[in-house]
Amino acid sequence: MNSFGKNLKVTLFGESHGDNIGIVIDGLSSGIEIDLSIIDFELTKRRPKSIYSTARQETDQYQIISGFYQGKTTGAPLTFLIPNNNKISNDYQTVLYTPRPSHADYPAYVKFDGYNDPRGGGMFSGRVTVAFMIIGAISKQILNKQGIEIVSHILKVHQCYDQPFNQLKIDLDLAKKIQTLDFPLVDQSVETSMREIILNAKTNEDSVGGIVETAILNLPAGIGNPLFESIESYLSSLYYSVPSVKGVEFGDGFNMTNYYGSEINDGYQMKDGKIETLSNHNGGILGGITTGMPVIVKCAIKPTPSIGKPQSSINLKTNEPVTIEVRGRHDPAIVNRVVHVINAVTYYGVLDLLMGSKTMDWMR
């Protein structure tokens, strides 16, 4: 399925080397003022830049074809078209019957009986995340007016770590500053080392992965539901819709297994007339419902599978083994771009969840 959302439904369409990528947003209240310059800025953050990213340059000059008039939403589905202009489809001729390792080429070939478009990854390409940036930028404008801030940073590139967020309290000014950065970090002194790791991988025709850490601030207690509509299950389904995400954990996640309950439980206290936890190992969520503490989540981003080193594959027509070297324009690391996509889908997911308990006027 290419649609998602319970209260604010989004439908994505398009493929990496098709004419357009697009998104239809259905459920926004009429009369919401949208600042297009904020959408433009968010799109620049995801866009590839310099020697650290793919050479494919798309301007992401979108067209709004419905649901927007005189600067405000009309109540009709809000639809964006983003042209694909910088395509070199000949780079993918060998992909037609030779699946690239760790790409979706082979399972897509089987599922769609060979009729899928494999150029640039088709519908599975990171190119489609341009649509996530648009819905994220719109959701950001609505939520920021309600005092809710969402911030993501690059926690790790290969073996190099940034400073993690303070799970109990994140400075609001720091959160806002990080959201403006192209290479978002808490400790900016590690940027040079991270960039060197990415560049070395590119030089060696290889790639590296990383971790994105996200914090949701000022989300009140009591948001979410147990079991199938928990905060964790809902947001996780969104994160796993972002190409390259291979793992999601909330709070201390897997690391909690290294402790006794007496060491990891989050006790309660009364602070300034408000109930808070003494620690936040559970990442601001208990029983699938927010506690009022910062919601902390980490996403594992795999190394970009398109690398120039020789790799083993199969010719799908002859079933004979072949060795391929993936050519074309590719990112030696995607974590430095996908960090912005993770932030965008989190903004969207939180807005969709909150809309279930708010009136339409709340969005204006």
C-alpha cells in the first residue's frame, strides 16, 4: 500500500526515474496558513550536497495542484507534484535482470512479475522521501504553534559517535538550532571526523551506515493507545517506511537488557507542580502511552547498498551467477540525509496521532 494515516491520510506516488514524485494529503482543516518558504528550506536539508552525497541533483521545484488557495488550505486534498529532471536511466540497464545486493530489485521482481520499474530503485528509491519532507514541513508548522518541537541528530556514523540527547530535559534553544543544521549534531566538533569517514568510504567505493536519534518535546502525557495503536507501534511503522531504516528502539531499547529492574525503572517525583519521572530509560512511553517526558527514539540506518566493489548476483533469465559492480550516482552514506526524513515523518506521525483527539480548529 502507498497510503498511510488514520486522521491525516497521505498517499505517495511516483518512481525514481518516472516523470514525477507526488503526495496527496487528505484531512487537513481548511484555512491553515502554510508558509511555503519553510517547505522549501526543509527540502534543501534532504537534498544531496557536495562530495559527501550522490551527484544526482534535483531542484525539488514542486507544483501544488489542489487544496491550496491564496496561501491557505481549502479543505480539499492537498496535492504536490515534484518533477524528476536529473535522470540517467542508462546506468540501470544491467539491473533489469541482475538484482543488486541488498536492494529491493529481486523481491520486487518476484512480487510484481518483472513489471516493476528498477531504474534508480523505482518506488523503493530514497528519491520518494522528498514527499515525506513536504508533509513533515506542513506538520511542523502546525505543531510548532502548539509548542511541540521535534529534533533529530546524527548519533553515529560507522564507529564515530555524537553526544546523545539528555533524556530528561533537552534545551529548547539547542533543539531549534539543531533543526536548522544541514549536518545536525549535538557536539559539532565531531562533524569533521564523521565527514572524513564518509569520504573515505566513497574513495574506497564502499559505504557506511549510522544511527539517527530523535526527541519529541512538550508532548503531553496520555497520548497514544495500548497494543496496536501505541506510540511505539505507530511511529515504528512510519520509520520502517523510510528506505534504509533497519532498526528502531525507544529509550534505552536493547541496552535495557543489560540491567536489573532496580537499575532501569523510571521512578516518579513531583517537580514544579508536575509529575515527572526521575529517569527516562523508557523513552517517554509506558504502555504505548506518553508519560509527558521527552520521547526518545533511535533509528538504525544501513550502509548504502550501491557500492562499486565487486559483488555476487544472479542473472534472473539464465539463473547463472554473475559478478556486478554497481555504477552510477550514489551516496557513500545516507544517514546524513535520512536524518532529516526521520524528523519529517516524526512530525507527521505526531500530528496524525494528535488529530484524533482535537477539533479541526486546533490545526489553524
